[in-house]
Amino acid sequence: MASGREIKTKIKSTQNMRKVTRALEMVSASKIRKAQDMMKASRPYARQMRKVIAHVAQASTDFTHPFLVQREKVARVAYVVITTDRGLCGGLNSNLFRRTIPAIREWQAKGVEVDVLAIGQKAVQFFRRIKGVNLIGSVSHLGDKPKLEQLIGVIKVVLDAYTDGKLDRVFLAYNDFINTMTQKPTVDALLPLPLVAAEMQAAESDQGAAHGQAGGVKLEQSHDWDYIYEPDAATVLEYVLGRYVESVVYQGVLENLASEHAARMVAMKSASDNANKVIGELTLVYNKARQAAITQEISEIVGGAAAV
């Protein structure tokens, strides 16, 4: 059995660790409300943008934007992966990596090159160690109030590469915030738009879409139709499709931020509870050791007195 001094040292170190976990839990609990408010405020715009873009993908316009063309031969794909900058948030990031890596390996098995654009320090560190994956861009330390301007550089890398024909598919990987206890690792199609529309229709038919973003999207066409564009289709589509990509990526960042605070709050609460349990067990062991030492001393005194 360890000495009383060793046990007291363990209890003290566990108590110090509990102070840290409690502080992190309280910080995340105070920040999660603001993160949820930002996420909920942005959701309606992102949902409606996806619905509009899905309908645009079905239109028979004279102007064919590169984002509207689904290439048959896929030679290179890109994944925009959104993670946290810091750890101590349970399995949030690792669950997303487990969801993303099999999809990447499946493309690689077909001989397709895979590029990754990392948003968040954890994604940067992870994909630097993965062989066969090209890390072509990154951004981190977005803070508790991410701005769209911070993401423009990464988004432009994707848009330019797809427009130039260097990319044939673009996917977005992030943690979708369901509630405080549940965050769902998600991989959505970002480009081309016909693939997005098909994915939204599948989500609508399978599960009604967790956030309702795929509602009312139908791919069946009974006749050719198109929107009326002002001033012209090229100008409008160039602007709208760029805003679509920006809004979806930005919404993914907000969803991931809310998921981060929720996951960290739950993980630190669990860590604090475990620390309390360990402290209780160590205190019991310390009391037993102390009692055994006192009993031994009394026995020695009594034995010495009897000998005299």
C-alpha cells in the first residue's frame, strides 16, 4: 500500500485537475448560448440558399456555369474539413475523421487524387500526417465569433480550382449540431450542383432532413424551364453560386463551433465527475492507511508497556 504522503499528493493533483475541468466546463457553458444563437440565425439563409441552388441546377439555362456541370470522369476531388482549434472536446474531431477517412480512401482506391482544405488547427495537424492526401490550404484560430472574411481565402482556392477544371468534386465535412448531447459528423456534397440536388432529394426521401434543409426539392422535370435573369444569366449565376459556397461553408463553421462548446462542456462535466470519484476512492484508501498506522503505533506502545 502507498504511503499516506503519496496518497495525499495524488489527491492534491486530482483536485487541481478537477479545478481545470470545472473551469473549462463553465467557460463552454457560458459560450454555447452565443454560439447557438449565431448558428440558428444563419441556418435559415443557408437552407434557403441550398434550396434555390438545387432548383437552379435543374434549370435549362443558355449559360452553362462550371458549377452546374457534373463531369463523368472524376480525376481529383477535394474535401473542406472543419474541426476545432483546441482539444478537450471528447471524440468530436476523431469521430469526424473516422467519417471522412473511409470516404477519402474509397476515392483513392479508384485512382482519384484527393486534396484537403483544413479549417481548424486539429484538421491541419491531422492531415499533415496522412499519406496520399494533398493539404492545399488551411485556416485556423477563427475565434468565438468567426467572420466570413476569414474564410474567403480557402473558399477562393476551391472555387478557382473547380472553375479551372482541376477539381471534379468538392465535399464539406463538419460536425452538425443536433442538440447539446448529440453532434453528428457529416459529409455533404458542395460541388457540382446537380450532385448537391440529388443528395438533398435523397435526404428528403430517407429521413426528411434533420434540419429541413432539403424540403420540397424534386429533380423530376416535366418540361424545360428557366429563370428570368437581370442583367444576364452569366452575371447573376457567377455571383449567386459564389455566395452559395460561402454561405454553406460559413454555416458549417458555425455548426462546428456550437458542437465544439457542447462537446467540451459534456466532456469536462464527465471529467469532473470522474475526478470526484477518484478523490473519494483515494480519500478512503488514505483513511484506511492512516487508521492502520495509528493502530500499529498503539499496538507498539501497548506492547512496550507490557514488556516493562
